[in-house]
Amino acid sequence: MRQRSLEESVVVDAVPEAVYQLVAHLPDMGRWSPECRRVWVLRPPVRTGTRFVGFNRRGPFVWFTTGRVSAARVGEQFTFDVGVFGLPIARWGYRFAAEGTGTRVTETWQDLRTGPGARLADLLGVVFAGTTPERRIAVNRHGMRTTLTRIAWAATPSP
């Protein structure tokens, strides 16, 4: 049985609204994610319903995804779905919860490669991103930890 979801979290030394602003500014996603290089937002500002294109790279593999923001609640949640060639690929999300004087940021990933197009979507993942379904969890876990570490670093006030 294949694992189809993942969750990682970190506590950041900033208030939830400030951390949300870092994550929800999609053009900066390339600063946080080790795979995302750039995001082009079709019609700013970013809010629920906003569509975007993500340009990604890992090693020699280069690919794009199309996305749509499904939840944009300042200081609480930011979620978007990505796909390719009309096929659903994944739902990425961030939750923000006050913890002490900081914020617990939780990044979630849900595999949407199910149903009639699942086999084709898996094949496209291998061809364009170089990731087999068996390696996807390890690759995503590493990427999520890197993303959260970078967000935490950016959100931490300088001494």
C-alpha cells in the first residue's frame, strides 16, 4: 500500500500572520523549496482561486505544474493544488498555529494521483521529475524539511 500523504512541522520565531505572508507570497516559493525555481502568478494578488504556474528542477529534471490556491486564510492556512496537463498531482498546504511566542508551521502533502489518470500521472512524474512512486515520500520529506528550515530562517528576526 502506497503512502499518499505526509506532514512535517517546525516552530518559527515569528507570529502566524508574518509566517503566512512569507509562504503565501508565491513568487518567493523558489526561495524556500529545493525543487521550485520560480512561480508565475497569473493575476495577483494571491488569494483563494488564484491560478499560477510553477517551474521546478531537481538535478537534470525540469518540469512545470499549474496550480490553484484553494485556501488562503491569513495566519491560519494556505493550501494549493497542482497538476500537469490537466491531471491532478498533489495538494500542498501550510497551517499556522501560535505556539509560545512563535508559530508552529505545518507543511502537508497529499498525493492526488488517483482515479482514471493515476497511472499516466505516475509515469509523468518519473519522466519529468525523475521520481518513482516508491521514492516520492523520501523525496518529498527531504524537500519539506528543507522548505520549513528556510522559512524558519527567513522569519527569524535578526539580533
